[in-house]
Amino acid sequence: MGKLGRYAPASRRGEDVPPKAGSPEAGQTARHKSAGRRLLALRKPRTVAGQVFLLQLVVVLLLIATAVTALVIQDRNRAIQEAKDRSLVAAESFANARGTAEAMESDDPTAELQPHAEAVRKKTGVDYVVALSPYGFRWTHPDEDEIGKHVSTSYGQALEGEPHQTTFDSSLGKAVDSTVAVFNDEGTAVGLVTVGVTVDKVTSVVQQQVPVIFAAGGVALLLAAGGSALVSGRLRRQTRGLGPVEMTRMYEHHDAVLHAVREGVIILDGDGRLLLVNDEARRLLALPPEAEGRPVTGLGLSPALAALLGSGRAATDKVFLAGDILLAVNVRPVGPKEGSVATLRDTTELRALAGRADVAGGRLQLLYEAGTRIGTTLDMKRTAEELTEVTVPRFADFATVELVEPVLQGGEPTGASTAMRRIAATGIREDSPLHPVGTLVRYAPGNPVATGMTTGRPVLVEHLAGADGWRSQDPERAQQVIAYGIHSMISVPLQDRGQVLGVVQFWRSEQDPFEPDDLSPAEELATRAAVCIDNARRYSREHTTAVTLQRSLLPGALPELSALEVGHRYLPAQAGVGGDWYDVIPLPGARVALVVGDVVGHGLHAAATMGRLRTAVHNFAALDLPPDELLAHLDDLITRIDEDAAAEGNTEAVTGATCLYAVYDPVSGRCVLARAGHPGPALVSPDGSVTFPDIPVAPPLGLGGGLPVETAVLQLAADSRLVLYTDGLVEARDRDIDIGLGMLREALAASHGAPLGDTCQAVLDAMLRTRPSDDVALLVARTRLLDPDQVAEWEVPDDPAAVPRIRAEATLRLESWGLGEAAFTTELILSELVTNAIRYGKSPIRLRLLRDRDSLICEVADGTSTSPHLRRATLTDEGGRGLFLVAQLSRRWGTRYTDRGKIIWAEQALDGETAGNLSGLPIAHL
């Protein structure tokens, strides 16, 4: 628009005009430049402190210039925005002022608006306030000659109601113009108001902040000068007041001495770089000419020597081999991370002595490691493997171990045969032609191995190619061994307590052949290994004996029962045999007893005690004792065992024996349980839900002190699972029992519906991630219920006349079962039992017949607790043959007691092997 160009003063155009040549100003400028150059020449720094100060001066000046530049740019941007805001406010204020729209619609807008526009311009400090017609003709202007002229710039945006702002360069500098429209009451644009203002009229903050910046720069320069002075003083203190001349002279003297001595000297910095090396060190280490400045690890030195020099740690007379020269190295660090100084001496004449010392030290180290690494386990095979692993490759390239057959079985070596089985082989390579592990090797007489076993001394074969006795054993394999590169061998018998257990053979292919000096360490290694192998052999024998005893005490194949389907697992502890046990005992009346017990401890004593308890449980179960009475008898038994042990002075008493005993009746589905210090069972319902029934717990066996044992009765549905276990399953050192029970619940729920064997294995896998520290017994029983059609019951009146009727009804039931051939025997048995109950017992009297797989059970219950006794009547006796006949006609018979009396039962076999055979009875007995 050119609105500001006419009003910009010449003094504000900011034009820099250089002085003319020959003028006084030009001469003065030249003199200043010459003086500046002389000053710089005089102030050129030559000391470290001066150079540091000059660097700091440059940095501070750059920072000041950067700060001022950034401040100017920031202030310029702020001023432009403020100019925009001021021009826009002035334009909108004038446009919205009262009377502006009416004046623009008057006959003479210039007369109405010109005075007001000038007044606004002067009060607001803007450069101009111009009112325009909607068509761009000026109504007002600071220069009256411009009034009425047309403005070519488009103000379409302003006429639409949006303020229009532009920024442009004028002769007075950067300027901002804001234009707004003026609307009448009908909303019609009647004119425009444009206001312009130069950015320089906005107050700048640069002038206020520049002095602060220069003040900060001055302070920084003062600090830099002070720091330089401190640095200069510290340097003089470090050089002890020596100047450059004195330092140069000292360096020359030290350099002359350093290169004149006949001892190698190396100086390294904290990073292991070579700073200085004298001529002797360069000769001893064969260093290249440009070695200075390079890392010591990159100079071609031996790894051990380079590592020592690069580490900077102190060392005294460390011996290293550099080519053909044996060097004694001393290293001394110079302050923390300031480098180190190393001296080198040629000690080649000590090389032979040092070599022998290294060999002796290596052998001692080998024997020491053998003492710590051989025999870590009581396993013969692993002990033999440890022997071969220790010796390869430090002593031999290959090592093999063979043991005689009786030793492998845990027995004593007989010495009758040289046949041995290889149990360990280790080498630097896997493809050796030596016999593999597991091979049975028979050594012929004359073989070095057989010779060593006969004499009991190690045998050295320095060159296998010339050993005829060794080659004749197996010429073909011997040729393969020699072709493979194995050239030397030492055979040492493994003997302990005068008995030869086997042999160890050391072979070399890559190393130098064995020498006579190698026999001593080989024999020492074999002696140590033989002791460990013999210990493992005796432990294996004792462990096998204990395991055999324990396995013989545990049940083998459990009986097949109609009442239960049973799955079981036993997992021995890592420490060996223990006292956990389980059993399934058939009881009369198709019932079955489930028992799980635990004798705390491990070893033969625990296994033997477990066997005694299991035998006692079988005996008590044969008496058909209820669970609470059976546990009471076991408690008395353990107490007597402890008393007998104390009387004999035996300290191995039974401490912590526990037991859980359960009796399940498949006819009623009732399960009676009692426990003494033992974990309670888990019950898996047919729907898969897992619960832990609350079973009253009594003190552990031997600690009851006569306290009563309480029982619990569970009503089990068909296909329920009763899970009995020992504490080793749910308890662990790093696991609380509640966590263990929760894991057991999850494992049983996850394996619901699986076969019982799979359930047992799934539980062990979930509960025991590693070999347990305590043995574990697990018994899972799935319940069954007898079909009601398999059971027949009668109420028997207390009248002998009722016996024929009962006998007849029983015969009919047997015929309905298809057991008519057993009717005669059954009539004899039930007649005797029912008659005895009527004659000697009390009401109520009941008869029950049970058909169970291959047996028929006859039970007669009455209200008395008197027990009948079998006696053998003589030929002249008229009575006393009833129970004798029952015993002869049945597989077994007996009496069990109930809360309300007793039950006399007799079991007949239905598989054709009936125990009753009347043909064998004398006529008098009938």
C-alpha cells in the first residue's frame, strides 16, 4: 500500500555507511586494528593455564553471542504479535464505536470520521487509522491528499466479518496492518477500518536484558581467570616449581638412564596403552618400532603376559615365556588408574628348573582336584566317570575304567578271572577306537593290564606300537588304536584292602608319551578312586539289601475285590528306604480294609519296624477288629517295641509311627475310618468334586498313653474315590501343608475319570517335581456297591421250628442265583449256625446270604457276645460236631463283634474247589 514509506524518518532506516578512504575516521580505524594485533601478539598464551583461559574466553563469548541472538529473535517475534494485537484492537474499537456506522452512511463520511480517526491514532500510538468505503475508497487518512483515493488491495475476508491482518516491510521497518468491517443494524457492511502500526513502536525487552547477559558473561570470565590461575598454581605444585627448561633437562637425563640400563622398562597408562619402552624391553619382547601408543594386548605378546601388563595390578617376579627367553616380570601401579611401570629380566637359565616346577605343581593341583571331585556320590559308575573327567585332558588324552563283574553287583571281587566290564570312558574326541562303555573285556596273560592286576603295580607302555603283549590281545583293534594316533598307555589296578576291583587305563595321543615319572601320580589317582569305588560298592550292596527287604515287606499284587478297585504307588526317598507302607486286606462279608502307615526315619530299622506293623495289622484284621480297637492294639505294640529297645540299650526307638485304617462295606456303602497321627484321606465324589473329610485324629502310635481312638463313618456312593497317602506327598521343606493339600485337590480334580494307575501317576507328577526327601505311599480306591439282588436277608424267630422254613427259603434263593449245586452244603451250614444262634444266642437273630464273585457267604447275627469254639468230638460223643462240620464244608469261617452282639460267618467257594468234602469225614462225625 505504501502507507508507511512516506512517513519513515531517514534516521530510522538503519543504513551503515563505511567511512570514506582518507577520511579521519578511516585512519583512526586502521590505528585501532594495528594496536589490536600487537596486543594479541603480546598476549599469545604459551602456558597451559593461558591456553585454558583463552579457550574459556572463546566459549564465554560464544555463549554471550548466542544468548543475545536468541533474545533478539524471541523479542522480534513477540513484538510482531504485540503489534498485531494492538492494530486489531484499535481497528475493532474504532469500527464498533458509537456513531461510526452512521457516519459512514452520512452524506459526508470524511467530515464525520477524519477528526475521530486522527484522535484515535494519536492516543493509541498507531501509525494510521484509515476508514474505507466498501469499494475501497479512503474516507480518512493522516495525509489529507490521500483521502478519496482508491486502495487496490482486496478486503473480501474483512467484508465477510473476519478481521484481515497482513505483515509487510515498509521504509520504517516491519509493519502490521489490521482491517475490520463496519456493519449497520441490518448487518450490511457499510465500510472498513484499517489500522497500521510499525513493530519498532512496540516496547522491546532486549535493551533491558542485554546488560544482564553481559554482566553474567563478565562474571564467567572472572571465574575462568580464577580457574586458570588455580590450574597454573596446581601445575607448578605438581612439577615442584620446575619451569620448562628444568623439565626439559630432567626428561633428557631420565631418557638417557632409561635406555642405558640392561633391564627392560615399560610404562603403561591406565587403559593398558604403551607410553614408553626402553631399548632392552623392546629387544626382550621383540616389539615393533611403532609400539608406543598401542594397547599392550595388540603387540603380539603371550596372552598371560599381556593380561598381566594390561591389568595394572602389582606383580613380583612373575615368570613368562617370550619366544626362547624366560622373563621375570615385576609390575608396580602408579596411583589409581594412572598407569603402571613394569620391569623385565632375562632368566633363561632358570627355564629348565621352572619347567620341572610347573610339572610338579600341575601334578599336585591335579591330585588336589581329584580329591575334591572324585567320590561325590555313592555310585560306582559316576565315581569312575569322575576319575576319567578329572584326568582328561590334563594328564591323559583318553581314560577308561573297567570293573570286575562281582563288584558291579555289589559283591566282593573273587580274583578268579580277569574279565571286566568297561563302565566309563572319556577322551578329547568321541570317535576313538577304544572299547565303548558296557563292553566286557577279557585280558589274556601277557597283556599289560593282566600283568598289572597280577602284580598290583602300575604298568607303563611308552610306545604301544612296539608292545607285543598288548598287540596280541586284539591285533585288529590294536592296529586301529595305533592308526588313530594313540601311542602311549599306563594301566593301574584299582585295589582297596588288598582286593583288585578293576583297572584304570590312561592313553595319550596328542601329548608327549608317558614317562616313568608319570607312574606315581597315576597310581595316586587310582588309589583315591579305588577307595571311593569300594565305598560305593559297599553302599550299593547295603542299599540293595535294604531295598529288597523293604520291597519284600510291602504288598506285591493286591487282591482283586468286588468291593473296591485299587491303584497304588510307592516312591522311595532320595536318602534310601523308609517306613511308609500300605495294604489292602479282604475282610469277611465282602468287606475290605484299607491301611496306610508311616514309620518316621530311613534305613533298615524303619523298614523292619514297618514290616512288624504290617504283620500286626494283618493279625488284628484277621480278628476282624474295628478300626479304633485295631489302632489301640498297634499303639500298645509300638510301646512294647520301644520298651524292649530301651531294655536292650538300643537307641533306635520308634518315634513318630502313624497309621490310618479304614473298613469299607460294599453292601451298605459305609466306610469306618480311624487315624493315629496320620493325614486324613481325600474323597473324590462321582461328580469330580474333591473334599477332605474331617476324621478325628489320635496321637501317633506309641504316644497315645491309653487315650481313646475315635472313628468316623462316611457314606460312600458307588464310583467314589477314597485317596489315602503319607505325609511325604503333601509336606515339603519349602511348602506348607495347606499348599500341598490344595495342589492335591487340583491334581485329583484334573485326573477325575482316568484309570486309577494314571491317577496315581498324575498325582505324583503334580506333587513331586523332584525326587522327594521322604518316601511316599499313595493308595486310590474306587468304591463299588453290591447289587441288592446279590444279598438276601431273613429275620429268624427265636424258635427251632423256624429253621426248616428258613432253610427252604434260602434254597429257593440259591436256585434263583443258579447255585442249586451248593444248596445241600449251604443248608448244612446255615442249619448249624441258625440252630446255635437260637439255642445259645439272643434275639434279634438275622440270616444274610451274600453272593460275591467266586464265594457264597452265610452270616448269622444275634444279640450276644459269646463266641463259639471249635472242638473235635470223639467217636463216643453225641454232640460237638456242628462247628467242625461248618469248618470242613466252608473255605473259612469266623466271628466278628458288633455294637449289638456278634456275627458268625462262613464262606463257601463257588469255583469248584469247595473246601467241604463229606466223603473224607468219618461216619461217626456225621
